[in-house]
Amino acid sequence: MQIAFIGLGNMGAPMAINLIKAGHSVKAFDLSQDAVAKVVAGGGQAAASAQDAVQGAEAVITMLPASQHVEGLFLGDGKLLASIAKGTLVIDSSTIAAATSQKVAKAAEAAGIDFIDAPVSGGTGGAIAGTLTFMVGGREAQLERARPLLEKMGANIFHAGSVGAGQTAKICNNMLLGILMVGTSEAIALGVANGLDPKVLSEIMRRSSGGNWALEKYNPFPGVHENAPASKGYAGGFGTDLMLKDLGLSQENAIATKASTPLGGMARAIYAAHSVGGHGGEDFSSVIKMLLKKG
Ligand code: NAD
């Protein structure tokens, strides 16, 4: 299948490469030439623009940072929707506001284009391994159209509900992830302040009632997990500013629905302070730096 892939960052590039490995033809576009080069090295074709990428595409996949990028791309100045052929399937895997997904989906429907939100979980490791979890919002028939492509990039595909529901599931998950990364960091920092070995403590907690995803795969303390961003100077992975965005989305939603999310609100404040402290571009597990004793 001819696929346009737009947004080739930490997540988009490995996802696009998995589609190429599965035999699809991918025309790739990103504002960064370096990002495009990675997908070209993986067998993709470079597109000169987003408009160029979607020419002849049967499916369009986007993996962009935030709501404004998705809305700007499809409905803004370039109005990409107008360049996409009627009947095309558009899969947006970015984590954005559900209301933005619904707005773009409405415009897409008016143009005869199938649009679903399909945000993901599983981190860059899951994107590379093709084991992501997709949370899909859209009609059943639209999900079934997308399924063969999603299966090449992920291991779990859930139908969360109508368009926007994938995003709502995603912000619930990431609110929990933000909270548990801070909690895991606090526990490790407390142990280290008492002279415990972070590796031994992490293994004890992983196999005890405090066990969680960070302790399994994404330990925030350098050197515990060889492949985690913490062991690579907090480079790559999931940026602090992206986590801050997701916690902001969860709190906006909590305000709108009058839901009580006290720890989500606190986690947002902690990540905001971490970002202001100059760590916005580092992986979100670097939040442990705020909590470890210096000297
Ligand atoms: P990233 O910052 O690494 O990549 C985003 C890419 O989009 C960049 O290469 C940027 O140049 C490109 N871009 C921005 N605007 C563009 C435009 N108008 N046209 C073309 N390209 C454009 O981000 P990421 O970590 O890959 O995350 C992407 C999305 O996935 C975010 O919404 C994030 O919240 C979500 N997400 C990330 C992870 C993770 O572990 N990194 C996990 C799950 C979900």
C-alpha cells in the first residue's frame, strides 16, 4: 500500500520503518531533514512537502507533537485535507486534545475522508519493536480499515469509542504514567538517600507491590536499565515537555468534566517546574533529578 507518513520524530520514524519492513511503500515528510533521512535510510521515499507526501497515498499517518500541529497541518494555511483524495484513510497517532481530533474528523468527513484518532502507548522501545498499544477513536468500519496497518506497528489494538475516545483513553493512561514516574523516582531517591543500591532497590520494588512499568522497562535512575533513556543521558524517549502537554490535557479535561484528579494536578505542577528548570527536551524520567540529593 502507498502510505504518506508525516512526523518522523522519536516515535514516527520507527513506526514508518516497520511499515516499510512489512512491504508497504512509505513517502515520508517532516520539517526536519535529519528525521526524513532516517526513514529514507530505512527504505522510505523522501517527500518534498506534506502535500507531496499525500499524492497517490491510500493511507495517511501523522505522528506530530501537539494539537496545534495536527490542526495546523490539516486545516491551517496549507490545508492538507484539500490535497488528500476522497476515500483516503487518515490515522492520527499524535497525542492531542479529543476536541481537536473531533474537529479535524468533522472536516475530513465533509471531504469524504475517513479520519480516526489512534494515539499510542509503549514508548520508543515499543515503536521500534512494533509492539505499541493503539487506542482508537472512530467508527468500527474505519478501525477495521486501519487494523492491517496498525498490526504492523503495534501488538494491542483497542477500540475506545467514537472519534476522540482514543485521545481520552490516552490522557488517562499518561496521567497515571506521569504520577507513577514521579512516585517511582521519589522511592528510588529515598532509598539512595539511605545508602541503598538503586539497582537492588528497583528489583525489590519491581517484584513487590510497588511494581510498575517504569520499574519493568524505563527505570529513571541511570544504569539500571541499559536501554532506558536514563542510561543515555535522558536523550530520546518521551520528552518532559510532551509529558507536560499530556498532563495539561488531562487537567483541562478534568476541569471541563468536574473530575477530581489531585495527583494528576500535582504531577503537572512538578513537570512544569522541571521544564522551567531547563529539562523540557530531556526524557520525562529525568524528573528524578529534582528529587535526588545533590552532593
Ligand atoms: P518528537 O518531538 O520526537 O517528533 C515530532 C516530529 O514532528 C518532529 O520530528 C517534528 O519536526 C515533526 N513536526 C512537527 N510539526 C510538523 C509539521 N507541521 N509537519 C511535519 N513534521 C512536523 O515527538 P515524539 O516523541 O515522536 O512524539 C510524537 C507524538 O507521540 C506526541 O504527540 C507524543 O505525545 C506522542 N507519544 C510519544 C511517545 C514517546 O515515547 N516519545 C509515546 C507515546 C506517544
